[in-house]
Amino acid sequence: MSYLSASSQLAKSPVTGDALSDQMGQSETMRLLIIEDDRDAADYLVRAFRETGHVADHAADGEEGYAMALDGNYDVLIVDRMLPKRDGLSVIGELRDKKVETPVLILSALGQVDDRVKGLRAGGDDYLPKPYSFSELLARVEVLARRRGGRNEDTVYRVGDLELDRLSHRVTRGTEEILLQPREFRLLEYLMKHAGQVVTRTMLLENVWDYHFDPQTNVIDVHISRLRSKIDKGFSQPLLHTIRGAGYMVRDGAR
Amino acid sequence: MGALGKLFRTTAFKLTLVYLTVFVLFAVFLLGYFAFNTQRLFIEQVTEAVNVEVTRLTEQFNAGGIRRLTLIVESRSRRPGSSLYLVTSPGGDGLAGNVGSLPTGVLDTPGWTETVYRRIEEGETSELHRALVRVSQLPGGFKLLVGRDLEERDRLYKVVLDAGKWSAAAVIFLGLIGGFFVARRVLRRVDAMTETTRTIMGGDLSERLPVGSSGDELDRLASNLNEMLDRIEALMGGLKEVSDNIAHDLKTPLTRMRIRAEEALRNSRSEADYRAALETTLDESDSLIRTFNALLMIARAEAGQARGNMVEFDAAEAAHSIGELYEPLAEEQGLTLEVVAPEGVKVYGNRELISQALANLVDNAIKYAAPVAKADGKPSEVLVTARAEGDHLLLSVSDRGPGIPEADRSRAVERFVRLEQSRSVPGSGLGLSLTAAVAHLHGGELRLEDNAPGLRATLVLPRFGPQPQTHPDRREAVQAPGRQ
């Protein structure tokens, strides 16, 4: 498949059926509410989430979405920013005022940094500019749902025989200590915090480097392969996996 | 009436009317003043002359009695242009004089009276004249009346009034005509300008307003507007060029995508074929989105919309951070990446955008230097530096790639321009223009210089934020200083 290697530098690889089933296999069922006025986009999302084993409801405007979010017990709300009757940010603001702390992911055609900041300030937990890929959305929603569970605040993360101590900044695999650069440590920390979940390149860039722009070249891949050579090289069981078309995942055990 | 109505509504015509009114009022005042004073003078002369005569005649009466008086009065009465005289007996009969009839009672009131009269030779039906007379009582019951005709004064009044009427009429007439012509002249020029602007608004930007040779305020306005039009035309031209480029660079991948899809529909046999075609389509759409985002960012940066997010931050830290992000990539590409940035170089700006601009420069440096390093078989260095120089922060990225020939440097930052040598390297062709746009947003510039060999790209940013200034012309600001 030569075209893939030719284009792999240019763009993130596309979603494939394999990748989706990879992602799906790892997660628990989530209850999602999609507040989006574009009927086609919403239908596609509902279908795609169902195919990946989740429950997704749909609200077509701000009022309906607000009422449903208030009543229903959802794990994550996916809210479009521009909605009829009531705009997305005010829905989120009102929910937060009513002490509804369900994580919210904002979808928006406005993708600049200041728009993003505005969205997060209004009470959103994550912000994804349109057009987005479903794998990116799924990965982010899963991270949000997991966060709600309040897990992963441990001081030591363990995946298989890999151990990361967040206080002493020590990383060991089996009995062997692995020396990491500070940034490599933060990269691994983020991956292990979300062990078993797909983490996309954009998520890594945002959370580990705090950049919200799109570097022309896929610099993240090189960082990952460096990290991989430190934690996986010489071990029979690889822990850092590439999920084709989506991102990366730290996971114990064979696929 | 429409055209005339338009004429009457012009400023020039309204001003004419105002001036005309003021002028007429002034003329009326002047004439009135003149008439009043002349009349006063006339009356003074009349009274003086009459007084003198009364005194003389009284003296004659005192010396020679009534006989002598009547003789003198008779002789004086016959002189042409003489005063008015009347001497009456105590019984009221006229003894001498040239006054024929008087209203009753005039003779009974001594002193000055303005009255009407007829001359003695005039008939009962002839017109009455106006006169100012003095009646004096003489010893023995005789009465002496001396006066002057006032026709002269009335004629003067009439002359002044006529002069006033006619000159006012002439002034108003000439003023209106003048106003009409001035207004029409101004209106014509304004109409010509309006006509031209309509053509321009209709889309013909090459049209220019007519400029006269008088250098008056309308000419100045017209030439200023023409300069504005020059600027707009240049900007529109630039915009058109840009949109043509955008159309080209977005249409090319769109066409490619469409062809692939079509071909897949026609030729694909297996699911794998379809899958492969779809994956390629996704790749291409991703790269389109990327191009689109970059364009939006440039547009926003150029429109100055990101000014709100500026803070003071450590530029050295930002440089190290970008260096750290790209270092593994550089190493993988057979290059070394070094960051030289002393701590505590602060700059006021948008950290995210400046980081992105720097990332673009580093990305470019790696892209272009890598093939050269590979060909040489030894690693070359990409150097990122941050340093303060006066009021400016200099963020520069130097590489040992092929560089950009001096003649091409100003073109290199234009949108979508990809110099010949860069065609083989993937990229949207927007990196440098995005970087230049970020520099301008901060009131700085992007300099491209010779690194002998290679390219040194330097972001020059004011350390204390953008200073208020007029928009620097994009091309001027990015012009690379010549280095021989």
C-alpha cells in the first residue's frame, strides 16, 4: 500500500474499520447526548457511536438539549456551539449553574484559539473544531467519560510490568529503571493515565505540549517512536501501540 | 423642475441667497441713513434761510412800516424760485405775497408749520403743494408768513426710494443669476464626480475622478479620492490574486480527489480497492482542511483579531519548547537542532501564534536542510536563537539547506508561493506567509537572509507589543535586507 506511506507525513491517517473496532474493544458502554442541529451529522454520529457500542441520544436544538441533559443521566454531552433556539455555550452555562457536572465536549466550526478559550471558559471540558474525524471525537469522549469516573488520580500508574511514579518521576519496567527526558515522562504519564484508551496526536499535542496549532509535519510520531524505543525495546510484550488511523494507546496484553 | 430643484438645493446656491439677503439689508440701511441725513440737512437749510428772511423783513417793517414791507415782499415774490410769502392785514386779508390759498388756521398759529398751499397764480382746482412755513406776528396785527416749498425734499425722497428699489432689484437679479451659474458650475463638477463614482461602484475600478487645474477644494478632494482609489485598486488586485491562488490550491487537490473517487468507482473490484481509494480520499480531505485552516489563521492574523490574547511571556522558554518538540524529528532527518536562548528574554504577544510561527520556520528548515544533509552524508545544524536587540526580540531559525535566492525572498512569503525547488517537498505553501502574518500582527516583520549557505529566517518582534502605527505594506515589511 504505497500510497499510505507517501501520504503518512501529510495527514493523519484516516479512520478504518479496524481502527474503530480497536477502539471499541477497549471501552465500556457510555451514554451520550448529542446536541446538534445538523440532522445528517447527528444521525451519522448516533449511528457511529452505536456501532462502537455506546448509547447515543440526539437533541436537535438548544432547548430540547438542555431539558434532556437536565433529566438524563449521561456520561458525556456533545454540544454544537451554534444551535437553534438557544446557543450551545448558554446551554452549558445554565447546566453548570444547575450543578450538572456532566463532562461536555464542544463541537464548533469556530476553531481558533480564542474561540476555544471562550468555549472552555463557558464550562466546556474539551473543544473540537469542525470538521473533525470520528476517531478523534470518540477518543476525546472516552477520555472525558473516564475522567468522570474519578479514576487515574493515583500517584503510581501501572500497565503490565511498566510502572510510572508521578511523585518521584521514576519509571521502571520489570526490574529495570528507564530514564526519560522530562517531556518523555509527561508523554508517557498522559498515555498511561489513559491506558486502554486511544489518545490522538492532537490530544497529545494539546495536553503534553500545550499547543493548539497543527504542526505541518507529524512531529508527535517521532516522539512516540523514541519513547517506544525506551520502554518497549528489548521486551517481548509491547505496551505502546499505534492505533492505525486514530492515534496511540498504552495497553497491556496482546491484541 | 427636478434639475432646477437640484440646483436650488446646492450649497453654492444657498450661500448665494444668504449673501444676497445680507447685502440687500445693508443697502437698504445705507440708503435709509443717507435719505434721513439729507432730509435733516435740507430742513436745516430751509429753516435757516426762512429765519434770515423773517429777520430782514421784520427789520424792513420796523423801519418802513407795512407799505415798505409789502413792496419788498411783492418784489421778492416775483423772483423765479423765490420763497413763499404772505402778508396779511389785521382783518385777515392778504396784502402781498405769492401764496394763494392756505388751509384755515395756519395763519393763527405762529411759529413753524408744515402745510399745503397753492400759489396765487394757480386756480382753485390745481394741485396742492407742500411747504414748511413760519408765521410771525407783526406789530399792529399784521402777520407775516415766510416759507419754502418742500417739493425738492419729496423729489429727493422719491429719487432715493427709486434708487433703493432699482438697485435692490438689480442686486437680487444679478445675485440670483450669479448664484445660478456658480451653483451650476459646482453642481456640474459634483455631478461628474458622482457619475464617476457610480461607474466605479459598478465595478470599473480603473476609472478616476476628473481633477481640474484650479487646485481648489474640489480638486483636492478629487485627487485625494483618486489616491484612495489607487490604494483600493491595489488591494483588490492583491485580493484577487490571492483568491485566484486559493482557488487554484484548493481546486487542485479537490480535482485530484474527485478523479480518484471516480476512478475507484469505475475500476475497483475488491473491497480492498475501495478501502484504499477511500483512505486516500480521507488523506486528501485532511490536507485540504489543513490548508483551509492555515488560510483562516492568516486571514485572522492579518485582520488583527488575535490582538486580544497578548500577554508577556518568556520567549526563550517558548523557543526551547519548540526546539524540544522538533528535536527528535530533526535527528531522525539526519540533522542536529540546537536552541540558543538566554533566559528571561520577555516579549509581549500571543504565545500560541508566535510558537506556531516559530514551529513553521523550524519545520521548513528541517524540510529543506534534510535532503542536503543526506546528500552530503553528514549532519548539518538547524539553529534556533532568541535574543533581545534594543526594543526588539529576534527569533531566528538558521539552516544549511539550499536557501532562497535573494530575488525570490520577498515572493517566498506570499501566500501559496512555492518556489520551484520546493515543489517536491510536501506542504501547503502557507508556512512562511502565516509566519509573516503573525509578525505583522505583532507589529514586527519576517526577515529572510542568507546564512551562507542556507537560509536564516528571523522573526523581528517589538518586545513591548505592537506599537500603534499605520498598516505597513506587507511586501515592504518583509523585504529582506540585501546581504552581499
